[in-house]
Amino acid sequence: MITGVLFAILAGLLLGLYALPEKFTKDYEFENTWSMFFAINTFVVPNVAAFLLIDGFSDVLAAIPTKPLMIMIVCSVLWGIGAMMWGKAINYIGLSLGFSIFIGTIILVGSLLPFIQVGLPKTNVLLTILAGLAVVLVGVMANGRAGIIRQKDEEVNKDTEEKKGSSVITGILIAIIGGLLATGFSYAYAAGGEIIDAASQAQGNEPWKSAIAVMYVIYMAGGVAIAIYFAQQLSAKKLWGKFKTPHLGKNIMLTTIMGVFNFAASVVFAYAGFKLGKELGGSVGYAIFNTACVVTAIVSGLITKEWVKASSKAKSFLYLGLTCMVVGIVIIAYSNSLA
């Protein structure tokens, strides 16, 4: 159990850090950096990892029954659409509020979805998980509040012309719907994780290689929706030419690092789920994974001085949020020992 919890936390650390290299790309708009990242992340890295590291990978894929494979593909496409909707929500309500609503929805719903596949745990275990989720969500809301106050603190030097016509309600709805769709990641894992693990181990592969196989299906399917979105955005904003820059090599290196970290985070999460067990691996592991990700992202923001100009009130909410999320992780981890 402890091993599974530690791997889930490690996965969250990797996911919380993966976007840092984005700060150092040059001559690129948002769409250029993130489309390059997603292309590497969802198509290049999974194929290289799967075919290079997994013995008999083609046979593993062929052994997946049609029904769970189709469920995984559909849920993964929904995850890809959800991730894109989160980007849209940020345009309406800002990064902090959009992030808190999106991740809050993912943690709450995504942690409970696997129970549809594996059934509800014992009452005391379920109540402990729900208590931990409640504490985590208080932390997420406190972080969102901290972000809103911080944005107001820094608003003096910002051009808010674009936000005047935007609708806060629309942004919140997009963030919630996007978060609900993004939980397809959790359900896809619950639907095919055990099956793919069995097929992979039948080929003589270790469990960590099974985790790569699971994420291969999810990332390849989700990448299709993401690719369509960014192709449309790059064409609409006439940004294809922006890829030609003297910094192309450096930008490819940085987005490749992002892609490797992001994919590795999901693989480690899948492995953590195997270690935590079939009954609670998808739910407990997913909650710890996403919570650790948010905590890591916030702490890295503190280290890189993103909050240096924030007021004491904003920082107070931030520290409250961090504390609640850490306590929530401990409670959720404890629920696995009760099982």
C-alpha cells in the first residue's frame, strides 16, 4: 500500500513539474508551444516507449477485447476534448479560477468513476475517501480564491479590454464540463487497466511495462481530439509559420522534455494503481495523483517567485489550500489501508 501511495505522489510531482520548460521557449505563441508539446506527448513518446520497451507489444494490443478497447478509446477522446475546454475556460475566467474548478471537478468525479467498474468499497472505506476528497476540495477552492486575489493584486499592469465582454458564468460552465469530460482518463484506466496488464504480463513483461501499454491507448486516442483542435487554432490564427525560428531546436528539446515528463507521470500513476490494488487503485491513486500535481505546481510557482507580488491575504489562502490538500492526501491514503 505504501509503495502505491508513494508512486502516486511521484506521478503527481512529475505532472506538476512537466510544464516548467514551457517558460523558456522562444518566438512561439501559446498555440505553437502547446501543439508541439502535445504532438510529441501523445504520438511520439508513447510509440517510442511502447515499441522500444514492451516485449510483444503488437500482441498485447491484439489481445485487448473489442468492448473494453472501444470504451478506452471513447473515454480517452473525451479526455482530450476536456483538456482543450480547460484552455478555453482560462480565456474567460483566468488561470487560477479555471484551474481550481477544472482540477476540482477531476478530483471529485474522476476519483469516484472507477467504482462503476469495480463496485463500491466497504462503507467505512468509502466514507474515509469522501472525507479526504472533501478536505482536498476545500484546498482547491482556497487555492482558487488565492489566485483570484493575486490576479486583482497584479491587475494594474494588465490589459483587461479582452475580458470585458467575456462571461464568467460561461467560463465556469466550460471549466466544469471540461473537467467532467477529462475524467474520461480515469474511466479509461479503470476499463482497460487490468485487462492490458494481464495481456502484457502474458508476454513476459513487468507490471511497469503494462502501465506504458495502458497509457499508450489513452494518449493515442486522446491525441486525435487534441490534434484536430490545435490544427484548427493554428490555421485560424495563421501561426504555422511561427514554427520557423532560429530557436526551433531548443524549442523541440524543451517540449520533448515536457512530453516525456507528462507521459512518465501517467505511466507512474498507472503503476501506482496496480500497486494499490484493483478495488481502490483507480480511485485512491487518481485522487492522490491529481492532488500531488496541484501541490507541486503551486510550490514550484512559489519557488519561481510567481507569488512575490501577491498580497498577504492571497498568500494566506494559498497556504490554507496547500495545507488542506496535504491533509486530504493523508486521509485518502489512509482509506486504502482500511480496505
